[in-house]
Amino acid sequence: MMPHTMLSALLKLPRLYKRAVMLAVDFVLMMIVVWSAFALRLGDGLSPHFLEHTYLVGVLPAISLPIFYLSGLYGAMVRFMGPTEVWAIIRAVTVSALAFIAIYALLGAEGIPRTTITIYWLMGLLLIGGSRFLVRAWYQAYIKQYSPREPVAVYGAGAAGRQLALSLLSTREYEPVAFLDDDTRLQGTSIQGVPVCAPGTLPQLIRDEHLKHVLLAMPAVSRGRRRAIVESLEEQPVHVRSIPAMSALVGGMARVEDIREVDIEDILGRDPVAPDEALLQGCINEQTVMVTGAGGSIGSELCRQIFALGPKRLVLFERAEPALYQIERELHGLIEAGRSPAVEIIACLGSVSHRRRLEAVMRRYGVDTVYHAAAYKHVPLVEANPLEGLRNNTFGTWHAALAARAAGVKHFVLVSTDKAVRPTNVMGATKRLAELTLQALAIADDRALAPWLGEEPVADPRTTFAMVRFGNVLNSSGSVVPLFRQQIRAGGPVTVTHPEVTRYFMTIPEAASLVIQAGAMAQGGEVFVLDMGEPVRITDLARRLIQLSGYSVRDTAHPRGDIAIEYIGLRPGEKLYEELLLGENCAGTTHPMIQQAREEHLSFAETVYALEQLDAASRAQDAQAAERLLADYVVGFERRSEVVSEAQPDEPVSPTTTSPLKVVR
């Protein structure tokens, strides 16, 4: 075996020097190949026939090295050799043998048996290919001896699993000790020296190999199957991680750097329903689309999916400059990389509280469809700042909807929340009132709306208003999942508000796709409700994340566990259980994941009166009055016993303003 010091020195050489060493070694090896081809055929290492053609010892290696270089032999890293590199060696040596044949034919070299060329080809494969595999074996032995690695099991012995194991064998972090696979035809065999075992042998592997990690390498299986596998691993004291979907891996190659924590979708998700392409295209393709709150979790995903559906123009409207810059650069990056057709992207800074700004943007760019995702959604923050929540969530929706109607926008879709149903917090109440404003606008006639639409008529002023209501989205801003992962990395405790608290969950891409499809179904004033599946106990979610991270839960039954779950009590305005419907009156649609709620709402006159009262309370900075009014108009909302009023505005409202709501333009 190559001495430790020599191999260590070689590994530290710059890449250019390593290539020079490989070229020198290959030149010497090809000289040996030429000599051995004659020696093996003629039975004499220094036969007269060989001595007559000794020029081949220099000529053939000199011809072969450029061939090897052009074949990519010196661009590949030997320690990561795989099938691609093997084929490159075969091609390179074959072309070198063809060069030998050309020399034989051109020079009419007598005394060279033709079988010498065949032996030359075989010896070239043996020495050029074998030398590289020998270096790789030396490297792996060096890593194993001088860099102790964590033993891991790879779940999945398919193409991704095999490639991942090959990558692991060349790293300093992990050593694959077993494949786990349900295929009985593979069990009992070995791949690259790693045995393939049945999943049921995992407890024994944990004991015998001191196994602490399982890597999921099944990017092509359904989400339901991945979820079942993850559930089967929960009770084992191992850290479960995975590689992403095959579509996310370049060329289908699984790499060590692709390893990540198990997707929360694999724990809670379900197999998504294929989208209806007609619904996806309906309000987007070849149209100008605007997304408010474009930098948020849902807003940015809406932008990505809309961008992929081929709009004529995409208008990004966002008040947070860093978030707007990030999503704009991301979309421009896709165009510059040639991964998407060119779409005109317009980035607009602005607040949905400013109707003039909204209407000006919609008119200037001829917006056809608006997805209104701008909102304050963090319950505790809005509880502490109720008037700002009211101004942004309710009045922001009112201003955006009026601007859309005045500018002749065809479709206006509000992204709502399950917290709007019988809300116990200000955030939910303001979102429900936002829904009520759209429902009122949907039934208002042109005469009632005339005072609100300004002096610039449009050719077709009718706008179709709709709302899409759903629960929590996984890994969004403020989601419990990133918080739980952070707490687990810190050693705990993991904090949960209440043992019985439950929530609905959906992935961000699925929610955005369904919002787009639901909006295309709208005829005017509908409240669409997304099928969120079964609600999830947050305690169960915390427990599963702890176990899949390789730790045990510390509780009264297991006092020696690693990480405790601590209950901190419900936050102000927080519910134990979320709802999606105000009543039982709900009808299906043409899409299996989208339902339509039929709920009572206010008339347009009642809505305007409520908004005028709330606007006056907001301008007076009277949070208690605002919450009393919310309780009057929003079903299920109860005013808190004590409300801390927010700070007074810097500039008092003019006492001559008799109808504040009517002068927001």
C-alpha cells in the first residue's frame, strides 16, 4: 500500500500538478504496454522483432496521451470514478489501438504479429484503467484508516443509491456499511462491496455496526411511499436524511452535498393531484399578471409558477425592498440561464395601503389578473399591533380590489387563511373582513360603485373577485418546522403551545398551484377552500422530527431521553383547532382538491359603513374601538378584555375630513 505520507502529499498537490503526475505515469505505463504486447506475443522481452520496432515505445505513448486528454481522462477525479469514467478509458485505449493499426498499415511494418495489437489493447485497458482503480482503492483505504468515518446505511439500492454510495466511499465523513431495500431479488447480494439487506435487519445493523445514520436514496418513489418508509424508521435511534427528487439532481447523480434533512413533506405530505393545465393557463398565459406581496412565502411561489406558465408580463408588487429584489433576481436568473422563455418582469415597490399607487401600476401595465397575497399573517405580532393588521389586511385588500375594478382588471384573487373562520385573533378577523369586502364588491352594481371608481372609465370595468382559503403552509415564514429544527440542533427543548393543538398543513408549491387553479374557476364572489387533508397534532410533529434527527424524546416515561418537549401555553388569540368552513354548506368543484363554501356575507352598503367606522377608529389610533367593531361584523370574533392602543400618529388627522374612507385616493 502506498505510504500514508506519500498519498497525503499527493492529495495536497494543486490540480495542475496532479494532472502532470498522471500524464507522466500514463506515458510510462503506455511504454510498458507496448513492450508487454510484444513480450507476451513473442515470448521474449527483447526479441529481434521488438528491437527492430523499438521506436513504437516512444511513438505510441506520444500519440496516446493527446487521445487520453481529449477523451476526458484528465478532467475526471480518480477518487470519484464511476461508469462514465470507465467508458472514457475504453474509448481512449480503443482509439490508441486504432492508431497502432494505422501505423502498422502506413509503414507496412513487417515482423509485427497482428495479435500484438489485440494484446496492446487489452494491456492498455488493464494498466490505464487498473492504475486508476488502484489509486481510488488506495485513497479509500487511506480515508478509512486515517479519517474514521460515521457508518451509514443507504435506503434504496437503485441507481441513485448506488451513486450515493460511490460518492460516500470517497469522502471523509461517511462510510456506507449496508443498503436497505425491499426488493427480495437484491437482498443478500452486494453492490460495490456493500451488502444489500432487508429493512427489517436495521435494528441488528444498529447494534453490530454502531449505525447512527440512514440516508434515503429513493428520489423516484411516490410521496406516499416515502412517508411510509419514514414512518417505519421513526422508532429507530438513527438520524434519517435524504437526497432530493431525481429532477433536482444534475444528470441523476446523487452526491454527498445533496444530502439534507428529511423533507417535512415526507412526514406529513400526500401524493399531489396532477394540476388541471387548462385552469393553470386560464388567467395567466399571454396575459399581464400582478402579484401583491410578491416577496413573501406564498407570493414568491406564486411568482415562480406564474412565470413558468408563460404570461406576457409579470408585475411584482412588494413593500419590502430586499424581498422584492430577491424574487426579481431569481426570475431574471432563470431567463439569463436559458431555463425559461423571456417574460417581461416589472418590480414595483409599494404598499397595498396606497390605492393611487396600486391603480397607477395596474393601468400602466394593463394588468389582467391580480393575486393578492400581501398580508400580515403572524398572529402574535398582529395581536400586538392590531391597527396595522387592520390597515394592511383589510384596507389593503379594499384598496387593491377597488384599484383593480377601476383599472379594468379581469380577475382578482385573494389569498386567505383558515384563521378567518370564527377567528379568535385580530389577524384572522382582519382576513375575514377582507373576504367580506370582496364578497360585497362582487355583488355591487355599477351605480353603487361609481363614487369609488374615479373619473377614468374603462372599457370593461367588471372584475371577477374570488377568495382562496387554506391552512398553514410547510416551511413558510414563521412556520413551526424551521423553529423545531433549530431547537433540535440546539439540544432542545422543543416548545409546543399546547398538547392538543392541531393544524392543517400543505406544501407551498401545492398551495400556490391550487390558488391559481381555483382563481380560474371563479364567476364572482366565491370562497374556495382547499382540501388540506387531515389535521396534524403539533406534538406528534415535534416528536417525529426529534426521532428522525436521531434523538429520543425525554418525558416521564423516558426520563433518560435526549430532547424534551416543553408546553408553553397558547399565545394570545391562538386556537386549539383551526377550521376551514363557517358552516356545513360546502359544494365540490371540478377539481378534487378544491371546494366552494357558501357563506353569508354583508351587503355592499353594510360593508362600506363598517369600513368607514373602522377607518375612523384606525385614524384615531383607537385599537379598542377597532376591535369592538371587528367583533360586531365578523362572526365568531370576540374582543379581548384589554387592548393596548398603539402609538398616536405623528400628524393628527384633519378635523375637516368628514369621510376618511372616501378620500383615500
